[in-house]
Amino acid sequence: MELSNKIRWGIVSTGAIAEKFCSDMKYVTNGILAAVAARKSEDAENFAQEHNIEKSYAGYQALFDDPTIDIIYIATPHNFHFQQAKSALEAGKSVLCEKPITISSEESLQLHYLAKEKNLFLMEAMWTYFLPSIIKAKQWVNEGRIGKIKHIKADFGYAVPFEPEGRMYNPELAGGCLFDMGIYPLAIAHYFNQAPLSNIHIKVQFAPSGVDNDLVILANANDVTLSLATSFQCRLQNAALIIGEKGYIKIPDFWRAKSCALYQMDKKVDEFKDLSSSNGLSNEAQAVGDMLLTGKKEHPTMPFKTSLLLQQQMEILRSLY
């Protein structure tokens, strides 16, 4: 497909995440919203009107088959990701798919091989990695400002009312806090330390439907100690702490970070604030557009090997339940 200087995005789903992504597209200089698809034509039409999207489709295959679309953004619940991403790739479309990209490493590998076969771009939408506050924190680490990392602490949890048929609690819909929120603490730990997990200990609690609704993880990544948690039972601090021998970095609400602060002992010595008005998803969309316009099939910040590693980590943790 011959690409113009603007990437034409097709959106799968009209839910809350798709809403935020599309709202952020006004900050993206290399892409436009070209089409949206939903199960019901009315939902797609209303969403298209709200976001000034030219085309709307009832059903996803019609969107995948649209020859004017360059890339598909998949924002449905994660148990649908594999089949939808597979169908989009088979139709010749590049894919940005919400996390977790699939619910098994085998499914992830299938998508990777298909993208390679079709010579298409594929990426898991780990938008956190593209946030300016996260990038600044990594810069501080690389500059040696906290010394050698010794501990990484991160948690992400919100109180989610128990609805056995809802997406989050239904085992048939790949429910559970690990899949839904737990991938964020795992991902931020990996961002700052790429060593494999070892010496893993967990404490898990289950909802009446059988899915995990509270999980604490203690592990090593070489000589770095990881303390990670996720929960549907309560709101956790939702912060990340990157702790080194000389100081530490605190990132409030790290998954959607708007700031970070650098401490040496008890004194704050530096801070960064992201003053942009976007939700933060525009950074990811801009980065993906840059890859497509330059013919790249992976983004170095979120390559397939990272997606596969996160899938494998979640499989290891679930095997310990």
C-alpha cells in the first residue's frame, strides 16, 4: 500500500479506550481518523459523527477490507484481540492492538509470524512507554542520577464492583486483575530492568467467579528486587518507585504519568511535569505513524519481543495460582 504523508487510521470499538484515543488524535500531526467500526451501525455512526470520522461500519470485517485504511487500532476487550488482529493482518492492514495483545504467548507468536509473512507493522499498545514523564525518568536512570537500581515497586488497582457476567470478572472473557491491570506493573518493571524474573513469590485472592481479583508479586530481576501488585478490591497507590543506591524516582499514576520526581535521600532534587492537554495516547499514535511512514515493521520502544516476554511472565504467574 502506498502511504501518503498522513496515516489513515481505522478504529475497532467505540468504548472508553477508543474514545480517549480518538480524542487525542487532534494532537497527532502524521495521522487522521478515517473510519470506525462497531457491532451496531448506530454506535459506529454516532461515534463517527462525534469525532468527525468520514466512514462508519457495522461489523469489523468491512473496516479491515477498506482499501483506504493504513492501520487498525483495536480497542475491544482483550479476549477478542487475537481474532480481530489476525483478521486485520490477513486483510493486509497494519495493527496497533490494546494490551494485553493476546491472552497467551502462542497467540502472540501467531500474530507475529503473520505480520512478518504479510510484511506489516504490528505493535501492542503499551502507551505508557511513550509518555514524556516515563521517558524522562528513564533518562535520569541512564544518566546515573539514582545510581544502580536496587528496587522497583509498582502497583495498579481500582475497586471494581463484582459483576460475574461483566468483562472483568467473567472467566469466559479472560477476566481477572492480572490481565486487565497487572500487565502495567510488569511492563514498567521491564522498562527499567530487562532481566528475566526469578525467585517469584505471589499472594493471590480470587473473586466468587474464580478469577484473580488481588495479586501481589515479589520477584528478582538479576540483583533488582521487584515488588508489584494489582487489584480489583481497592484503589492502590498506582505509583511506581525506581529506587537506586543514590536516590529514587517517584512516578505518580505511572500508567498514565503526567509527572515524575527525583529524590536523593529525602530531598527532591529534580522534577518533570508533562503540561500537554492530551490523554497521552497521542504520543503512541504519533510514534506508530512515524514507523509506518518510514517503512518500519516494529517500534524499538515496544518491539514484539517485549510483548512476548510480558505474555510469558503472565503465564508463569498464572501457573503459580
